Amino acid sequence: MTIFTAFSLLAQATPAAGQPAPNPLGMVVPMVCIGVIFYFLMIRPQQKKQKDQAALVQSAKTGDKVITVSGIHGMITNVKETTVMLKIDDNVKIEVEKSSIGTVKRKEELAA
């Protein structure tokens, strides 16, 4: 649809001198419905996922095996306020941010 066609449709949509103006709720109600659908399909699931990830990271403790978002596998040896120490091999430890933890495998899960 070209711009000229869009403007001509808008020009035809304006009421003539003797006709009543269209109800403004005719445009508002569909927009509100689209907003509600957008919230439930896009925003709410993303917020839930972020909340679950934050709870997972906060519950990580010493001895848990983790996989970082960059793909590093290791075991937590020390938990600090915002970082954790990961043992990735014998005599190899690295410090990473808690927010970079992607997956946590608990000691209980590994024993079972």
C-alpha cells in the first residue's frame, strides 16, 4: 500500500459535514486487546524466566556442578556475594559472576 493510497483512505474515512463523528472507542478497544495479548505472550513469560534464573543463581552453593552461559563446566568451590569460584580441572580455578551461571546440577541430583 502506497502512502498516497493510505492518505486517500484516511481522507475518505473522515465524516462529511452532516454525519456524526465515529466513536473513538472503536480504535481504542482493539489496541488494548492487542496490548493485553502482547503482555501475556511476550512480556510475562520473559519475566517468569528471569525470575526463575535469578532464584537458581541465588540458590547455588559449594559442591554444585554448573555450566556457565559461555559453556564452561565446573564445580563451585567458593560462593561470594556477586561471584563464585569454579574448579574446572585439577589446580585450575576461575572466578565468574553469578549472573553468568546458566545451569546448576545439585550434589543431590548427581548422587542419585
